[in-house]
Amino acid sequence: MSELTTLQKWLTSIIVRPGMLDDKIRLADEHYQVKNDKVIRPSLRLSPAQKIEIYSKGYILRLLECMEAEYPALNKLLGQNLFHKFVKAYLVQLPPNSPDLYNLGEAFPAFLKASQPQTYNSDEGVLMYDLPVNLAMFERCIAEVSRIEGLESRAEEGAGNEMPYLFNTTTIYTSPCLKLLTLQFPLVDFIQHVYNDLEPEVPFKQDSFICICRKNYRVNFHELEVWQWHFLNALQNKTNYMAAVIDTANACKVATDTIMADLILWLPVAIGLGYVYLK
Amino acid sequence: MDTTVINRLGLPNLGLGVGLRSKHYSHLMQNDPVVDWFEIISENYMNNFGYGRHVLNHIASIRPIVMHGVSMSVGSTDPLNLDYLKQLKQLADFVNPVWISDHLCWTGVANINTHDLLPLPLTIESLHHVASRVNQIQDILQRPLILENPSTYLEFESSTLQEWEFLSELVNKTGCGLLLDVNNVFVSGFNHGFDPEFYIRNIPHQSVVQIHVAGPTDCDTYLLDTHDQPVPTQVWKLYQLAQELTGGVSTLLEWDANIPEYPELVAEVQKAKEVLKGHLPNVPVYRTSADAVSNPVNHQMQATHE
């Protein structure tokens, strides 16, 4: 290993490892056969360890700010101290490996889920453990929808024909930036309150069917009726509209005709919000 | 705007510019940008097909754009990240930037990216290593790379070259250009006890393509490159010297935390005109005992939602 490689591995290991600075430096010195006070030039004002600390402290503070920006509602729910504890543990387990900062928080919901106890039954446990995971999943989806390819570059098609889907349903597709979530808590109001700097109320447990999408570069998220959620989910995964209708009818245990009748009323809304589009 | 091509790798003096930041998207979509050009953080627009790219597309249609990266990791001993360079080139094809810049630093090793600009030991080994990588990058991007001097908080005992010597040799070996951050010279000069003016007098001026100005933070025993304050008098003074020695190059104000409203940002960069007339603003270096963050990057994380 070249001297440059050794120095870089030595300094990186100190920066990204948890623990007290002196312990981290000692462990890195031992592992890489480096003596920090022989490697780092001291100055009148700062020791080698103090100079390293500027980088190790900056690493955590910088990434905490990024995670706060991606997960503002979760930060609000947990409180900054607890949020920071989870983020610090996350960064220890999964140090960033991508040049893209949007990948930094990608695995955070799964990390939170894995940090929970294996079993718990009480309502209090559900609130304590499942609510933060649900919120993290929701906020991660919002971050992803804000950046992935959407429909904005597509020319409006089907314009001039007010309801073409009544006659030709083969042209209906879900937006490429549509994301669907099933959650254990209704969280739309909670997130909206946080985004608007209002005090949110912690919701009670209740199954929630969420759609997150982007239209004209603005991200929107709404709670859907169960059949609406199943229809969009089926349309994302099925080859055609009728297959999605049948899938939805089976999932919701209602007649196909009922779904089709409801769709005639709801599709203009779904098109308006950018959930689906006409090709 | 003076776009006369002068001897800076044949690149123009774009005038006064600011960084394109999401806080100002709405303002910029409805108002004249006022400034001559914009610098973007490249990584913020790679794989980003949302509102940010839409704004970038608009701004690129009315003003020159320069792409400034923070994750090329030109000094890392990891293999070059070819996927990253491919995405960078794709973005360049979309933006058509006047030039592409990054930093003389490494951001991590063993596949870790600390998202910080870490210092290199300034040795002959490092020089050969960086020069080889700069040449490869320039071949891939098919244009000269412009490299910025970073703020640093530690020096290695093994260093045998001063930073200005290292940069001069790098320019000789690769033909790369320089982005002279006079605030970083000020910060590193204080932290390591060298004379910032001597540094600026001893870089190859004909290779300086761009200058950065910014406001640092005085943390008592060291200065930190926080990009969150007005530019202090000392940095303007170094700017004045650099413009005199280079014959005039593109100027960019960096402001990445506590970002002011757009008119205030523009007013700050416009101070450069007064500085060049010999009128130095009287602005002290901001002092704090609170934790401050160098190279803030969270400004890249804002979503646009209803």
C-alpha cells in the first residue's frame, strides 16, 4: 500500500468511525501503523488531534444537516436529539458511498425498521416503533418523486378530446413519478403541518393508502380510497386498463362494473393530479 | 458583460456571478437574474429531473453556466469513478457549460464518500497521482479541468511542496486551469501560518480561469470555510490583488448556508466592482463559539412540494 493510500485510509477511518476522538485516533494509528503526531504537522494553536477533529466533527454535522433536510417531519416527531442519535447510528452502519447526496438517506427507513424490537404488541409500541418508520418511508418517497423523471417533458396528448378514456382505455398509463404507499397511520396532515411550520398532531393508528406524485414540477401527496390505490397499483403493474380494473375488483371484493363506474368519475381527477396520463 | 477572450486557457471573463441555489428558484423564474453568469453544483443536477433541472434549463438559456463539482475526488487513491464522470459528461451535454471545475482534494477512499474536501499530502507522489488522474479526466470530458484550491485545516509532515508550488506543477503537467478561491487562501493561510498574498503572487496567473469569494467563520483557534456570511475586508483585499495579477477573470460569490434573499446576494457580489475601483468594504470576519459547518451541502436537498 502506498503512503498516500495508507494516509487516506487512516484519516477516513477516523472521520467515519463512532466514538471518542482520542480512541478513534489510537485505533487508526494501531491499525495502519501510523503515528498521528508524526503525520500531522502541529501548530501553535492546535494539536494534530484538534486538527483531525475539525474534519471528524464537520463530517457528522454536514450529513446531519442533509438528513434533517430530507426528513423534516421525522425530525419533528422524534425531536432533534433522538433523530440525531438514529442518524449517527445509521451513518456508522452505512457510511455514504455515493457522490449523490440524495442517495444518503435512501436506506434510512429500512435502517429504522431493523432497529426495532422483533416483537411488540401494545398500542404504545406500535406508535413508538411503527410511526417513525412509516414517516421515514413517506418522506423518502417525497424526496424520490421530487427528482425522478416525470411527465413534464412530454407534450400534452389527447388534448381537445375531453374524455378520451371513455372510448379508448388502452391509452391510460400511470405517471413514471407516481409512488404508492400503504401505511399504518394517516400522515398527510402531519407532513403538511411540518412543511407549513405548524404544530402537527400525532395521528392514531389507521390504515392509510397514499399516493405521491409530481405534476408541473410540484410534488403532491394525497390519501386515496382503497379502490383508487389498488387501481393505480394494478395499472402500474398490469399490461392494460381492463386487467387493472379486474385486479382492483378482486382486491376490493366489488363488482367490475362498480369499479368502472367509479373510474369514470375519478379519472379526470387522477389525470389532473398527474397520477395517470393519456398516451 | 465583458466576454473578451483573454489568455485563460482561451476561456472568457464572464463577469460577476453567483451560485444557482434552490432558495432562489422561484425568484429567478420570474425576474431578471441581474448577474452575468451562474455556477451550479454539478452533483445537484445529475440524475435530477425535477424542478431544479427545469430552472437550470431556463437559466442556461439566458446566462452562461459553469459546472462546479464537489465529488470528483481527484486526489483519492480509489479508482476513478467512471460512472460519475459519465453522468457529469451527460450533464455537460445538457447544460453546455463554459467550463467544468472541481477541487484539489479527495472526498473519501475504500468507496466511502465523506462529502468533505479532504487535504492531500503535498508530495511528489501526490503530484504524480493527481496529474495522472487529471489527464484521464480531461480525456474523458474532452476539455480542460479547472481545479480549485480547498480550505484546509491540517497539513501533513510529509509535504515537501507548498500548495502554490503543487498547483503550478500540476498546471505544467496537465494544462488544467485554476479556480482561485481567495477565501480559501485566506482561511488556509490563517490556519497554517503562511502569507496569503505570497500564495497568490506565486500561482501561475495565466492559468487562473475563475475566482471564488466567500465569507468564512472565525472559530477562535482556526478559520472555517462556511460560505454563510458577507465577504470580509481581508478576502476582498486578496480578490483585488488576484484580479490585478490575473488581468481580470470571472468572479463568483459562494453563499451556501444562511443564504440571503436574491437581491442581497446580488448586492454582495456587486461589491466586487467597488473593490476593483479601490473601495474596500469594511466587513469583519464573522466570529462564533457555536459549532459551524464547513462546505455546507444541505442546500442541495430541498424538494419542491405543495
